[in-house]
Amino acid sequence: MNHFAERLRMARKKAGLSQEYVAEILSISQSNISKYENGELEPNLKLINLFMNLYKVDANYLFSKTEEDTRQK
């Protein structure tokens, strides 16, 4: 699994959200959420931004630029 996919999964779990809930909120399938988190599919920039806002993490965290989960204020 790639670092982005792993961080995406960790961010969702830290936010206390299920794949099903995220899929419903973002109007995408739960299977695609799973594929993003397993590194089988890469989200576009618009979707990455939606994940960042929903999970309250920044791009540096998702793209493994920092080990800290820097929450947006």
C-alpha cells in the first residue's frame, strides 16, 4: 500500500467516519473509497480537497511530507 492510501485511511478513522458515511457525503461509491484507501485508484485533486476538508487534515500529512496529523484550524 502506498503512503497516500495509508494516510487517507488513517485520517478517515481518526475522524471517526465509516467508508459508507464518507461515500454518502461525497456522493461516490463505498467501493471507490475502499480503492482509494487500498491504493488501487487515485482520487483527483477536487476529491483530495474534499477529503482534506472532511477529515480536517492538510496535504502535507496526506502526502507524507510530515509525520504529524496537522489539523486545519
